[in-house]
Amino acid sequence: MQTIKAAVCHAFNEPLVIEDVQLAPPAAGEVEVTLDAVAICHSDISYASGAWGGFLPAVYGHEAAGIVTAVGSSTDGFKVGDAVVVTLIRACGSCPSCSGGQPTICETPYDTVKGPLKTSKGEPLEQAMACGAFAEKVVVSHRQIVKIPENMPKDVASLLSCGVITGVGAAVNAAGLRAGQDVVVIGAGGVGLNAIQGARIAGARRIVAVDMTEEKLSIAKEFGATHGVLATSKAPWKDAYNALGGRGADAVLITVGAIPAYDQAVRYLGRGGKAVMIGMPHSGDTASYEPVILAALGQGLIGSKMGDVVIQRDIPWMIDLYEQGRLKLDELISGRWSLAQINEAIADTKTGSAKRNVIVFDRA
């Protein structure tokens, strides 16, 4: 075991505590990654607030990039010195879901409390989301990481681990958008902006962003939205209908976990359209629909976890798009913070004004 610094959650809705924790060496099929950057996702905040329950104490964080510094056996060609991104998609590779090309819904359980993390006293410490990346190092499955170009900035690369693949993947993989279709994206935050980018890359004709503020709608247009609609208007779906030339959308991408957004989503749909559920409401929250309308109009509701990506396929593709100037990543970063400033970074993220805040580690 080695000792590292991590931001630990001891109680829901309380500040994280920077302290020493123990990290085990990588076992067979695992790698150790010394982190350069980890972005703050709203899922981390929801977990830390108790929205989905879970074991405490815990180390959250799952959107990271760094350098491989140790490897176990059978790690599929990864070696010390490789630059990688670290995702939360811990897939076994052999269950029915993995074999069917859906590793984001792997059926093989992984006990995050019995993972490589322990408290400084050797007591159980949850490796949340199979990552625990609010820390100087992580030990994860080799199936959770993807090599990146050595010269790619790690703070930028970290965004590929969750927000980017979730948003772009939802548009391309889950919604299966075709060139010329019309799209509504509800929420213009970190995931929403990437859903907008995904719709643009897929060739959508019109992309309508829906959000609470004019400022975020303006930003959405920088990422590819053709129109913006304020969610605060009396009937925003009617505004979107007008923006789409008098018809409903072929796809509605719901990128926020707010129940009002889910309640209204189907109102934006056209005949044969589908609503893609991406944002994660709190456990126990429910939404209401009138099923007869969905049935009569041939509409559908589908869930999308992590953009339905296969990281070994999709992340290299997205890196190519970034290097070609076709995928915005640098522009997603709102601020850079140290690990010691993580609670400030979380507070800033909670305001809703940030696209993505990134914790940057000083390894000098």
C-alpha cells in the first residue's frame, strides 16, 4: 500500500476533506495512473449530496487523465509512461451486454467498497464510480482507460472521460441522428454543449438549445446550436416548434436531471421522434407522460448511459475530431483549480454558470 492525498466525503452535503488515504498496487488486469487532471461532473456533486445514497466515507471523481505509473499482469499492452484518460466504464468484456457492444451497461458487478482504496487507518473507503479520481492516483481496470497523444493537454483530455462522450455519444449513438434531422437539446451545461456538438457532427439541420438563461443560450450557439429557447417562457416547446419550421423535433436530448425538463420533453417531439434521457434525477423522482400520445404518434423514450460509447472506439475518434478542429474541448474549461481548492470548485460548479471546472495536480 502507498499513501496519497485525496478529497474524502465523510458526510453528505458537507465539504470534502483533503487527507491521506491508502492505495493498493494494481492487481491482474489493473493499472495505476498518476493523475494530472480531473474534471468536476454534476454526478460527483449529486453523489456527495446524498442524491443516490452510497457508502461513506468515499472518494468521488471520475473524469480524469494522467500517466500510467504501474501495471499489473494482463493489461492489454498498457505500459508505464502511457498517457491515458480514465473513465468510470469498468466493463468485463465478456458478459452479454459487453459482448453485444454495450459496455456502458456491463452486467458484472464490481464492489467499489472492496476496491484499492483504504483510509489512513486501513478501514473501508469507497472508490466511487470505480474511479475515486479526486486523488493524486487511481488504480483502475485496464478496460477503463484509453491511450491519448502524449502532447495532448491532460486538463483538456480529462473532459473526454465523461461529459464529452456522454453528450456526443447520446446524439450519435443513442439518438442515432441522421443528416438533416432536427434536434432539441434541453440544458446547455457541460453535457448539453457536447450533445449540441454531437448533433452538429451528425449533420443535424436545426439544433435548438433550451436553457434557463440567455447567457447559456449564447454559449450554446458557439458550440453549434442554430436557435435558442428560454426554458422560463410560458410554453418553450411552442417556441422550439416555431424555430423548427412548424414541426416537432426528431430527437430531444434531455441533459439535465430536473424533473420539469423530463415532464416537458415529449412536448418538443414530432411524429416518430424520440426523447433520449441522459441527465440523472435524484433517486425516487418521477416524471409524468400521457402514454396514449406517444403510442399514437409513434414516439419513444430511451435511456442513454455514458453516451452508449465503446471507449476504445469512440474516444480515439473524438480525439481526431479535436485535432482537426471539429470538436471543441479547450472552450469547455471554465476554470482550473488545485486539489486544495476542490470545495471552491464544487461551489462554483453548483452555480450553474461553469461549463467544466478542472482540478489540476502539480506533480513538480
